[in-house]
Amino acid sequence: MAGLTNLEIMKIVNRYIGVSGGYLGDFSYRTHADFYPEYCEEDIDPYKYEGTTRERFIAILSEASPQVQAKIVRGVLERFPLDTQNCPDTRTKQLHDELLEISKRLEASSPVLSPDLRINSVIVERAIGDVEALIQSSDAVSGVDRIHTALHGYLRAACDAENITYAKDDSMTKLFKLLRQHHPALQNLGTRSQDIERILQASANIMDALNPIRNNASVAHPNDDLLNKEEAMLVINVTRSLLHYLDSKFVV
């Protein structure tokens, strides 16, 4: 995933925000710490880093994932508007628009986001949270087991919500089949329903493949041969996409 280049980071720091005496804009250490939760909706602690506000900001931005970088760039544009008094001459409308396009590029290169599920359970909510934490710590392989748990738990919760009977040991594939057969939201698939049905059948095959991957190539068990990071993210993102679709269909 392509994140910010060093040149882009320097544009944000030196030309858009501005630097004076080694410090970044009008940030104090306190307001810099407040910036991330207030403007970026991220729990980032700049006190973990050494140096001035400028040095800390650069370190945080450089280490962040493209998804978080996009939030920080948008946060900068909101925190430092064009009409601020005494802003640097280089903070132009052209640069503002360039940074906005950069944020869009970063968002497009980010992994599929975990959905904010409306059909939920304690197990599903905890598993989704674990996946996000593991990805942020660059441990996507460990996230495979947790996303498997999230999907399995979600399918059970969806059956429960519609009083669809299932056995305690039913697999994800079996639960998905029951939902396709009995959930009213999956009975009308709209235009090109036959083609959509083929996609749902392919999704069932994907679910069937998740079981051996989880059991034999993740940290769910003491396996010697683990997935590569890229393949682990493929598993996570495909599963996230399924969760996005199902939750949007099931909850009106």
C-alpha cells in the first residue's frame, strides 16, 4: 500500500502547516496531543516520541498506515484553514487542493475498513476490535483467526435475529446457506439477480476455504507454515467485504 512520500510529508510540514524555531505551526505539546483524537479520530500519543512537535509529527505521520495518514492529512486541513492569520505564504489554495487529493489517494489505497455492524454480539464486537488492533500492530496473520471468528459469530447473530434454526456446530458455509434460503432480505437480489446469486455462491466457496486457512495457516493453532502478510490481508479484506454487504442487506 502506497503511503505518503518524504516529499509529500515535507510539503505538509514546511509549506502547509509552517515551522518556526523548529516547532510546528502554533502547536504546543498539549494541543499537538489533542489534535489526533479531536481532528483525526485516532488514539495517538505523541509523548511516546522524542523531540519537538515538528519531529514528533513527522515520526507519527511517517509510521502511520495509509488509512491513518489520510485522516491526519484531512485533520491538518481542518485544523489549519486557509484564512488563518499569520499563516505561511506557501499555504495556498492550490496546495490545499493538492493535499485533499493526496488524502483521497491514501484512502483508496487503504484496506477495506471493518464495518460498524448493526447485527452484533459480544463475540463479534470483540473479534472485530482484535482484528483492527492486530493490523495496526502489523500482525495481519494473527488477524485471520479473529476475522474468521467475527464472520462465524455474525452469521449466527443474523440467524438469531430472524429466528432461523441452526445447529450449534454448524459451519459458516451451512449458516450462510440457511440465511440465503430463509432470510427475507436475500430473497430479492434486484437487477441481475442470477449473476448476484453466482457471486453469493462464490462467497460460500470463499467461506469454505477460510476454514482450512484458519486451521492450518494462521496462529489459531501451532502451525509451522503461516500465511504471508499480503495473503492474510486478502483473507481479512474479503471477509470484511462480505460483512459490509450482509449487514447492509439485513438491516434497513
